[in-house]
Amino acid sequence: MSAPGYVHHRITAAPRRWREVAEALARRRAALAEAGGALYGLWRSQIGRPRDEVTAITAWSALADATRAEAALIGGTADVRGASSRAMAPTLRPTTPAPPQRQGNYAFRWFLTPERDWAEFLALCTQGWPGFEAAYDSQVIGLWRCSGEVTGATEMPGAGEGILSLLLTRRPDLAMWERSKLPQGPAEAAVREALSRRYDLCTWTVVYTTTLLTATDRPDQARWA
């Protein structure tokens, strides 16, 4: 069973202090557990977000409260300049609260979908994901539906405009991220058609890429400058 609730956190560190902030957040596991949560993952910016921003997801044994989750994750961590947190519930995935562990290129894509199209959106995900994963050595980590509860300043659309969701996918590297946009052969073309239809259903979408700071197979030592 998946955890009943998750929270997405966007944490702004002081200039050039993102690594120290991330390391401090990773040490908050005991505090999270005491509050009924767990650290699902920490990511650092690769393309599309500021250098000194850390992305985190926490998982919760009860329905998530964004304010409480943010306090448990950050505590008194030094060099945190700001944070915004958003409560989410899992949909098709994840089916368990086991965190991602493999290093790679992680894409966070946000969708705003009209409620009337949400069922078709989910059906297209179900249709397209198996071929996507098989063709590109990639994994769909999760698709979460946001509850509308958010802390801090947010760059996302407001509640009442549709269903806001977060799709998290992993590819081995940036080269495969680009490769997955260029289908080769009829099987890949069918996958792309399903995913493109899902893209066309939404009224707003944005994506940024990251690497996994909490990976267990290899450390994140890439330089993006």
C-alpha cells in the first residue's frame, strides 16, 4: 500500500549553500518519523530551477498536512531562506512508500487538467507508461493529485482552475530525456501519441529536471555549470 499522503517541498537555500541545506534535511529523518512521516527523496536542480533550490518529497502515514510536514522537515535548519510545500495524494503510482534509490535524470512535470478530462488523462497514463518504460530504460516514479493545500509563495495555478498533478519520472541521463522525445519506429510512435494526447488535454504544464541527492547506488557529483 502507498502512504496515504505526500508533500512536495520547494526549499530555497542561501547562496551557494544548497548542499549543506540538503545534508541537513537528510538528517531530519528521525524528526520526520516522530511526526509520522518519512523522507521520500531530495533532489537538486539540473535544468529549469535555481541552483540554490532543493526539492523534497515527504511521505506520511496519515493524510498529509503541508504546514506540519514542512515544519517537521525543515525544523531549525540553517541557511534556509524560504519554502513552499504542497499536499498531494498518490493516484496510479506510487503503490508503496518505498523511496526512489537509483541515480539519474528526474523530471518533475506539473499538469493542470480540466476535471472533465481527468479520467482520460489517467487512462492515457496507463496506456503509455509500459511502452515508455520499456523503450527508454526509464521509470514512472509517481503521479500525485494535489489537494490545494499549500504553504508559502507558489508559482503554480490556484485551486478551482482544474486538477493540479505532479508526474515524476526517472531516466538514466539527460541524453535519454532528449531521446524519449524523438520516437523511433511504430511502437515508440504509439507511446508518444498517447503521451502527447495527455499533454494536449492540460491547460497548463511545466517541467524541470533534477538529480537525486538521496540515491543509494552512486553519489550525485555532476557539475552543471
